[in-house]
Amino acid sequence: MTDQTPSLTTFSTQQALPALTQEVVDYWVDGWQRTILFWDVLRQRSDTYFQQRAKVVPNVLSFDAELVLDGRTFDRPVNYGLVRVKPPVGVEIDPKKRPFVVVDPRAGHGPGIGGFKADSELGVAMRAGHPCYFVGFTPNPMPGQTIEDIMHAEGRFLEKVIELHPDTEGKPCVIGNCQAGWAVMMLAATRPELFGPIIIPGSPLSYWAGVEGRNPMRYTGGLLGGSWLTALTSDLGAGKFDGAYLVGNFEHLNPANTLWTKNYELWSKVDTEAPRFLEFEKWWGGHVNLNAEEMQWIVDQLFIGNRLATAEIVTSDGVRIDLRNIRSPIICFCSKGDNITPPQQALGWITDLYEKDDDIRACGQTIIYAIHETIGHLGIFVSGGVARKEHQEFASNIDLIDVLPPGLYEAVMIPKTADAANPDLVSGDWIVRFEPRSLEHLRAIVQPDPENERRFATARRISEINLGLYRTLFQPFVQSCASAKTAEWLHKLNPSELPYELFSDRNPLMKQIAQLAEQVRGQRQPTATDNPLIQMQAILSDSIIAALDGWRDLRDRSMEQIFLALYSSPLLQALVGMRATDAPPRRHPGLEPEQIDFIRQRIAELKARIAEGSWREAALRSLVYIGMEGPGVDERSFEALRNMRAAHGGITLEEFKKLIREQFFALLLDRDEALAAIPKMLSADAAIRDEIIAKIRQIVSAAGDPSAERVGRLAQIEQLFQSVQSPVAPAASTQPPVDPVPGPADPTPGPVDPVIGSTGPVGDPA
């Protein structure tokens, strides 16, 4: 082969050949050179793969880190660890800022994707001045490790982070990517005291949700007969579930990219595309294992069972996992372009748990969602553009997110332009505003369907039956035949693993590729971009992609039609006990009696204290009232407030959050009485009142000219300030307030009937 190389790579293109012949020769030389270089890149990918496998803790973090806690040393050992991420040169960390903890998904791939480049979740958080930690894992689970063990270990990790940062304002912000999102939410529901704001990008929590004609992956479990296949795969793996199968499931969703586009893009642009390809493949090919018990729990309880969103999961020590117990703000970041975790699956848990908007407030929850228009599933975590926009805005506004009053919001981001009002109050290139939303907005996105629930509930019953039959009739035989050696060979022959074996130096046919590629690089002859054969190549590629996309669409339509026809059958539903006249197929939890009693008690306490407070409470109540009308909370208003607090000092963030919530609920419970009480809280000194109202005007106008509704409410507040005759309550200080912040839109103006189940039950269990 090497003897023929000079004639291939040094063919003279100066011979007097007809133009068309010359273009054919140029393309032929270029094509062969690209092919050799392409093979060499695949060889490099395989070398990286085996280098990573040889490491004890392989990862793709691009930042230096030091181990803080090793979960393998715990009483109930797990293959998870907590590391402190060291900031890169030139990045300064503010020890007073809350730490960020990024938890990577264990969904077939190895750890590190949350920080595998500068523009990443970890990168933007450190640039915003936050200390950062990372929770990763080793390739193989510890013997007997369960999902609950992992939950308890991650709880210990957060305890350690809190211990290391006793002087920060606020608890750690925790980011749970994809599959790590549901694990973080489960821990937050059982240990809410450990968490600051929670960000769950691309995290599925409601697994049956979706739109017909668009989300075929949710049908897979029902079409395969349920989770018996998971048990079989784990048995063949000698008690381990190979993560390569999960990766294969992702790849099957887009066969055009898996079978053609990914490799074609590398081959056609091999001179420039290799570094990006190898960087991503280092993570994509780092497959990890799960214990059979872990994977079976995930499939039975989540993927097919869908029990998390309706509080049906109970831990081994009898604790019910109810997401309504989470007390921290929750930021759900999803994308319409995500075919693995579509917005319906990322947001459906909210409509599963709550019937009315006031139910969210009654649980003291702040839920924010942001929907990207186009980015795919992996782009939510790895895209530099997403990191510089969404993740940077979340990080730079995390304190504002933490103090938002309970309710449902959408994060709306607009570019910062030269004519934007007060651009100095915006830290990045985008201006974020948290606009109030109702559950009706969310239902229009999620599109819940009772008949769809009944179909999936039927599939869940079928899964339970088939799993029982497999365990009774076949599992003993399969387990007796399986061994570690057969598991190893099945792993090597897995379609997601086999290319690494074929293109590695272990293959004798690949031994000369590196040398040949080196010669090609020294004599590279790329063809001109206007070569008609290059254009024909692009047309052929487009045709192949269109054909594969057409096959995918046909496959997905067929899967959906088969699923709908099978599980919509009244006969099948009746056979498994899912009659159409029965109650809803899935439990939608209501408020427990003790929670109702607590809310009533909390309402009584808030009403009794409506007239209590000083100028600080009066100023905050005024700002919340003004902010209840209009487009929502703009980051510039909060930044103006932050600057005032920095200049004059003030209360802690946690105290401020508590005050904001109390003023919000006072207005929501009885707006007229709450407003009438404002003059009683103010000093008789007109100069002090004028200074307070001036600061209120400054904050209200920080985002630009306020709306007519807010102007009207501001005028109403000014009248209340002017109506003060004499001090009724002693002022707490002679200094003007520096801590007010506007609140969300007012969905129920006027007094609210504090009866559970009416249009206005609210309380603050936090």
C-alpha cells in the first residue's frame, strides 16, 4: 500500500488534460486523501477510547479539580464522587457567593459534559464568581448499589459543600443535567433544607407526556412489552446493564445522523473537523455501566411506570417522594428541538401535581421554565451558545431567582441593545425577565390527555405481567448461562462499541493508517470548492439524508400507530383491569389534611401581622404591589436594588426572601387591608418618606419607562405615603430602605377567600 502512495498523493495536476478530466482527477486524489485521513481520525478516536477506559475515573472535564468526598468509602458505597473545580487563570471567585454544584447524567455516558469546555455550565458559573463543585462517577457501580444509595450520597455531598461555605448568602445552586435532573429532584423532595435554586436542563420528569406525531421514544417500552427486556439484558450482562444500550437508543432516534451525517461531515471537512469530532467523541464513547437493580428501578418506576410526577414512589424507609415538598426555586430548561426530552416531558410534572395556580403558591413553590426554540438534547448541555446565553443568565441572576415570590414564571430573554434602558445594570449580552404564567399556559404546551394516560397505564400493567413471567419462567435459566466472559463479548459486539474495536491499533489492517495519513498531510491536494463533483457529492449526501429521514418518519409513524391501536383496545384494557369507567388511571395527589391545617394556620398568622412592620416592610410591600401589574420581574430592577444594598448595607438574602414572601402573601390574602396598613408603618418625617418613595421610583423605572398600569399603582402608593399624619409604629431605622424588589403579576386582585379549594388558597409552608 505504501509503495503506491506517491502515485496517489503526488499525481501531477499540471498535465495538459481536458478541464473535466482534470476535475475528475483532482476530486479522485482529494477523495482518497480525505478517506485516509478519515480512517486516521477514527483510529485516534479508538486510541482515546482505550486511554479513557484505562483510567480509574475517566472524565472530560476541561478544568482542574480536587477530590472532596469519595462515595466508594461510604457505609453504603456508591461509585460517585464530589470534586471542587479549580477556576482557570484570570477567573476570580467571590467567597461570599453561593456555590454551584453540577451533577452529570449517568445515562450511558461518562461524566464531565457539564464542564468539558470554557463555555459550559461550570465555566459560566465560575466567570460569574461562584465557587463550583462537580459530582461525577466511575465506570462501574459498586456491588449492591441502588438509586436510594446514590440519593443519600448526593445528600452528603451537599452537606459537605454547605459546611465548606458557611458565610455565603444562600444554599448551593444545584444543576442536574438530563437523567441527573430527576435524581436531584428526588433528593430535594426528601432533603429540601440542602438546596438553593435547582436547575434541571433537559430533564424528563413526566415520561408519558408528548404530542402525537412527534415524540416516538415514549412508545418504545410499550412496544417491547415492558421492562422484561431490561431484566434480560442485565442478566446477560452478569448483573450489569451496559450503558452502550442506552447510547444506542439515543442514536436510533436519528438514523441519518448516526449512519451518515456524523461521518460524512467529518470525511468531507476532515482538514478542519477532526478536533471538534474527537473532543465530542471522547465523551460520547465513554460508556458506563449500571447495576441491574438500578436500571430496573429506573425503567419500572420512571420510564414505564411514570410514578415520580404523582408522588407514587416511596423509599425503603417509608418516605413518600413528593415534588411539592421542594422549597427551592426550580428552573426547567428544555427545547422544542429536543427529541429525547421534549418540553412536554420536562414540564408535564407541573400539570400532574397542580390543578390551580394557587396550589403552587399554597406549596410555597417558585417554578420557572425556559423553552429554547431549536437546540437539540445534547446542545442544552454542550452548546457554547446556550452556555453564553441561558446558563449565563441563570448564573448571573441566581439571587433574583431565589427571592421570587411563589408562582409559575417563564424566563424571557431579549438581546441587550445600545438603546436599552440602563444597560449598565445588565451583566451579560441578554436581558432576562421573569414573566408570570398560569397553568393554562402550561397545559397548552403539555397538552395532557386522559385517554393517552389510559393507554400508557395499560402498557405499565402489561410490563408488570411480562416481567413477572420472565422472572418466573426464564430468568433462572438465563442467569445460570450468563458469565462475566459472555458479558464482555456482548459489550464488544454492541453496535455502539464495535467501531472502537475495528478502527483501533488492535486491528492489523489499521497499523499502516497512521503512517499513510502522515504522508497524506505532507502532500495534501484538496480540490477546489467549485469542482462540479464536490457539488454532486453534496447533492448525493442530501439525498441519502432525505432517504434515511423518510425511513425514520415511516418507522416512527408505524410505531405510533401500532402502539395506539394496541393499547387503545378496550379489550386489552379490560383484560388488565383498566376499564374506561374506572377512576383516572394515575393518582393525582391532593393536599394532605395536615398540610391543609398548616396552610390555614399560616394564613391566620399572615393576616394577623398585615399591619405590623416598619418602613422596610412598607417599601417592600409597595414594590411588590407595583410589580404585581405588568410584564414581570426584570433583572435591571433587582440589580438597582442590589446596588442600593451594597451601598447602604442591609439584611441578609434569606431574611430578604422571607420579607418578600410575607408582603406578597399579605397582598394576595387581603390587598385592600395590606395597602391601608402601609401609612401605619411609615415615619412622620416627610423627608424620610420622600427619600423612600424616590428609591421606589428608581427601582420601578430601572427597566425603562413603566407601563401605564404600574404608573397608576405608583401614584396610588405615593398617595398612601402622603397620607401619613403621625407615627403609629416606631420606625426601625432612620435610614431609607434598600431592599425592595418588584414581584409577579397579580392573578387575583382584591381580597382572597382563604378557604382551601376556592380560587384563592395560599400559604407559605416554607
